[in-house]
Amino acid sequence: MKKNLSLNRNFLFPLMAFLIPLIVRAIPEVLMAPYVTGFDTMGHYVPTTFLWLNGGVDLWRFVATAPLFYSIVVFFVYSGGALTTVLKIIPPLLHGFLGLSVYGYAKRGLDWSSGKSMLTALLATLYFVALRVSWDMLRNELALILFFVALMLLNMKDSFSVSWKRYLMLSFTMCLVVLAHQLISVLMFGVIGLTVIFKIIRKQGKIGSLITASLPSVLVFLAIFYFTPTVAEYRLIFGFSQTDGWLSLFGFSSYGSMLASVAGFFLYCFLPLLPLIMLGAKRLGNFQLNAWVLLCVIGALIPMVSPSNLRWLMMLSYPFAFYISDALSRIKLVSWRRFGIPLHKSIAAYLLLVLLILGSGLILSTPENPAPYFNTQVYNGFVYQIPTSLLQNTVSIADCSDTANALEWLKSNMSEDSLLLSHRAFYGWALSSLNSNQVILYEYDNPEDTAKILAQEGHNQIYLIWWINGKGWYGQPTVSSSFGQIYRSGKIAIYNYT
């Protein structure tokens, strides 16, 4: 019976660590059907994939893009899947595999029990910060899955741990992390580098094998970093310049204001769990997790705009899940009771309540009627990092069909030499309906400036897609008087440059 119980746990707990996050993440995809979920999904993944499929991609641009996620998407599209369908199926799967990889690291890397490992996996995937990451940071999440696999290989303590095969697998996994996402690659190299230094100081065994296993991924990273300037949509920007319209979304007027924003965002994300996080941080002595936290804090304090320094703080959600899980297991040893209920059960009920309230509020509420914690008029002062709802991509779920209608009308009425000016929010939408040579991306800048340049070049028919006046998103509620509305569907309109 003990053997059967052990087998059931070894099968059931990892299955739950995979299925529960998958099912929860699938909810917004079902509610958003047939449209994709996530800003980056529609704003970046859709257009990049379309451009790769239609125009191809040269070797240098392929390497510079950290191409693993796009390669997976293109493979499934070439296999017969519609791009929208593929980008609706992959996010829940990624979230499920993230839960499984966290479970694997806790179980095999830290030698935790099956129950404690499963609890950690659920905390790392169901807290609202992790759900937000799964919303559209898909390349990031893919890299996190591989990073946890690498950490598991780094910390395994069975007979396989001394085998050359482990270091070969570790080296291959680290290369995949680099090919998946740059930010997680930096985090991985930081953790590995600090681990090497720690082992040297403590004289804890040989480090030559670990350094050798890391070299291939370092070379791949250097190649990506070298070719990164060829990728127009990737910009590494430091400082507080406000000359770029895109920067105005994330820039700060001073370093002090940046620190205030970082502190506020940290409290917004983790205040409900902070006592348990602090207890776990004090008790859990895992070097890699502590190094993870240290590197994220350092990254958040750098005056970096692209990628946003606040995204480093989101990455704290994962080591904090381990802190909380370990803290709860230690509280279980405390005999204090209240109303006959043990302390650890009271705290477990509180954790469940936090996950349910915040998670359901983010998943089920609409952008027009968000839950109070995500409402920009109540608590959420970080809407460009934490959306008001998962039921949106670059536009609200309420505007998706109207956006499709507007572009369908434009497709039927614009001539071959006409041009459509597109904000990043509508770029993926436009490429899904029109020829790429008819779509001019002006990112977050002033569309009137772009229209003037195009008019001077001899283009007579220049269109713009945006919300109707007074309803616009992204800090642009109205449209310049140089554009006249010629079509409207709901709150989405087509304008003609006059």
C-alpha cells in the first residue's frame, strides 16, 4: 500500500502541477475566442510571424531575435495550424509546462516532498503576477521553463549528477534558454556565475565542468547580442530621455522618481504575501534562488526603459513561490491554534483566498469593468505593466470584433496604392487583413508627422485606424483634426488624412 501511495503521488502531483495552471490559463483564451489574448501576442508575435512566413527571415535577423519561440510557432503554422489558433493553444501549454518545471526543480533539485513541490508550482503559476507574465510574455515564459530545467540539472543529487551526460544536457538546455529570451539569459548567467564564485570561495568541489558546460550558451548569447541592432523592434535604452513617444510610456523624470515607481510596483505586486516571503527568505538557504532575487533587484534599480526595469520585479514571483512554500512548511511545525484551527491551515486558507480573489479578478473581469485591485482609478497605477484584465490583447475584448470589421471595410474600399498608418496596437491586426506593403507602422509616435512625410512623397490616400474621439487608448484619446472619420464600427473608426 505504501508503494502504491508513493507511485500515485509521483504521478498525480506532477500531473496536477501541469493541468491546473494549464486549465486556469485556458480560461481567458476560451472567453476571448476567436481572438488572441495578450498585448505582445497581437502587437509583436503576430506581426513578426506574419513577416517571417510571407517575406522570410535572413540568418542574422533570425539569430538576433532569440528565435526559439517564433520557430515553434512557424513550425505549427507550416504544419497546417492557423496562426491565431496556434497562438491561443501555446500560452496555456506553456503555463502548464512552467508549473511542471517548477515542480521538477523543487522535487529533484531541492529534494522536497511531492506535496510541497506541487504547492510551489501552484504558487508560481496562479498568483496574479505569474498570470500576467503568461498573458503575453510568452518568450519569457518559455525561457523560464528551460531555466528551471537547467537549475534542476545543476542541483540533482542522484547518481546521474556525476555523469557527463548531465553536463551535456545542462549545456544544451542553457543554449535553449539563450535562444528563447535575452532577459532570462542574463538572469541565468548571473545565477550560474555567482554559483561558480560561491563554490570557489567555499571550495565546494570542481567547477571546471560547470564552466565548460556554460561556454556554448555564452557564445550563442554573444552572437545574439552582436546581431541585436539589426532588429528594429528591440531597443535597449538607458536614462530618462523623453524625446521618443514610446519612452513617454515608461520613462521617468529623475532617478528618484524611478526608485519610487520601483518601490510602489514591488508593494503592489507582493504586499499581500510579504510576511511569508520575508519568513521564507530568512529560512530558505538555497543559493540559486537567493541569487535570482538579488539579480532581479539589481536589474530593477538600473535606469532602464527598454526592456522595462519593472519587468525584473515580475521575475521575483517565482523564487518568492519557493520562499512562501518553505515558510508554510515551517509554520506547520508551530502548535499555536485559534478557534481550534492550526496556524498553518489558517495561513493556507489565506493564501487560497488571495489566489482566488486576485486571479479571478484579473481573468474574469473586463477592461471596462475591472476588479478593484486592477482598476487604474483605485489601486493599479502600473497599467502598462499589469493590465486591468486578461480579456484583451492590444484592444479590449469589447473592441475586437469592431476592429476586425473596420479592417475588413478598409480592405474592400482602399486601392492598391493606398496606405494605412498603424500604431503598434493595430499592427498585428492590420497585417492579418492587408498586404504588409500597405501598412506603415508609426509605433507610439504622432501619426500626423508620419502622414505629412508620406504626403510629401506623393501618397494621396493615407488612412488611419483608431478609436473614435474621446475613447482612444495609450494616452491618445482623440485624433488630430487632420484626419477625418470615414467609417465607424462601435468604438473603432477609420480616418482619412486630409
